[in-house]
Amino acid sequence: MEIKFERFHLQSDLRSPLKGFETISVPTEVRIDPLTKRRSRIITWGLPSQGKFDFSKMAEDSKGCFFCPENVLQKTPQFLEEIVPVGRICIGRAVGFPNLNPVGSHGSVVVLCPEHFLHLNQFTSQIYEEGLSVAIEIIRRTMAFDPDTRYWQISQNFLLPGGSTILHPHLQVIGDPIPTNEMEWLLDASSAYSQRNGTHYWNDLIQIEKGLAKRYITQIGNIHWFVSYAPIGFNEVCGSVEGHGSITTVDKEEIASLAKGIVSTLKYYYEKNLNSFNFSIYSISGEAHYQLFLRVISRTPLQPYYLNDWTSFEVLQSELTANIIPEELCREIRPYFP
Ligand SMILES: [Zn+2]
């Protein structure tokens, strides 16, 4: 095994006006991801929370959107007849249909629930079980129609800081014949790792993380939940699905385990006064060295005088930042998981 947890300790010395101009040292850590070798900058200070944002006016003003129950079957697009003859896919309370504004070959939306707005502690496992089931059915049917589409993401952008203009909880399901940058980095690096070591990166990583017990949260079914050594976003939690590369082969129990992990993470975010997040499931078919993977990150919460969390570091230096030490996040979030 050649998994290395490399880091640089940086330190900034200054005379602080908050401490009578005494000299203080502020540490920063730069960590290198053991797989992709990408650098992340972990900042050890944070701005104080402004408490919970009152969403009541925003939710009331935007009610009756295209995803609300009175409109969703009237005003949203339908799939091609060759893919879904009845036009849309409904499982439980979740409804899936093509995205009117797609960004690739196959773009769909899954409306998760009839409720127009939910706080992060109101998302239930059932909501995600139904939503993910619709997303998977969309992928299975689309791949039967267009087998070249091997690269899929199931993602959620929640609220404006997460990049969503629509409050109503929904997933994005996007499939292409070419990978995204992130998929290609994960694929190339895990394939090179297997060639060098003769083992599977994800199995090796889980074994090490379990042994270290500093970032490993728990196992739910055959899904391993852990905090990344070198996160690419705030409060990043990952799930690695043993035995699968593509989401199309997971069973009901595995979908339920994924749902539980997502909901547990959101409950922690809620307690920390966060309200916006993104997640992505990276699903790739036909790659022996790849393992199905999910990442959830929080975004700077919607609040008065909202502060965008992508600065010149992220957009122009391609260096991602996190504002909590991963090991500390793991200790804090463990009790929220079953
Ligand atoms: Zn709505």
C-alpha cells in the first residue's frame, strides 16, 4: 500500500489588536489528497455563526413553483417515449422528468417531495430513498436507450448558496459519454494506484481509515462513511459504496444506507446553523478499479450580508479550502450517524 497522508504546516505571526498587540501565531494546514494529490487548505479560524435564517417569507413568496404538486405533472417536461413511455417516473412522493435547461447529453430533475421548502433537519431517509430510486431508474432506462452514457452524477444543489434558484428540494441527474474533470481525476488516479500496487485504492483507504479511527465515521450496510483527509469543501463527508462502480447495480438496502448517511449529515449541518449544501454521487460503469463514491459539503449559509465561500483561492488558484480540521469534524458528526 502506498497511501500517504502528507501535509504542510504553515504559520502566520502577527501582533493582534484583539490581544493588546501581543504577538500571536495563526496556523494553516495544507494537505495533499492521497489519491488525486490535489492540495486543500485547512483554515483554523471561522467567522461566528449568525444563528438560524428565517426562511418563512422566502418560502411563502416562492410557493406554487413548477415543482409544487399542483404544477409538477402539468408544467414539467416529459422523457422521450423510447425512454419512459408514460413521460415521467414516480416512486413514492418523488417525481423524475427531463431538465428543461440541461447541461449535457442527458439531464433530469427529481423533485424529492411535495413540500416546497424543508429545513435540513426535516429531510428524512424515506425522502432520499424515493428520490434516489427515481434517479437510478432514470439512469437504468437512459443507459438501455443510450449505452455509451457511462458517466453519471446524482447531485443536489440546495438553496441559493448551493447554486439552486428553486427552493423546492430536488436532485439533478446528469449523464454523458465523457467524464467530468473530477470523475477523470478519480478514475485515472485509482487506476494508476491499482497498476502500481496490485490492490484496490478504495479498499486500502477504508482499511487504513478504519484502523486510524480518526476520520472514519461508521459503516451503514456496505457503505463506509468517513471525513476526507484533504477535503475539497466545507464539512465534507464521504460515502464509499463497497462492491459497486455504478449506481445502477445497487439494491434497495444500499439505497437506504445512502439515504441514512445523507440525512445524518444534514442533521449535523442543521445543528451547526448551516442551511445550504451540495452533494454528488460519482457513478461510472465498466471500470474495475473504481468504486462508487458520494461527497456532501456544506456551503456558507444563506444569511443577511451573505458571504460567497469561493474566493480567489478556489476560483483562480484551484486550491480548495475547508474551515474545520477533518478529525474534529469526524468527532463532532459521529453521534449523528446510526
Ligand atoms: Zn415548490
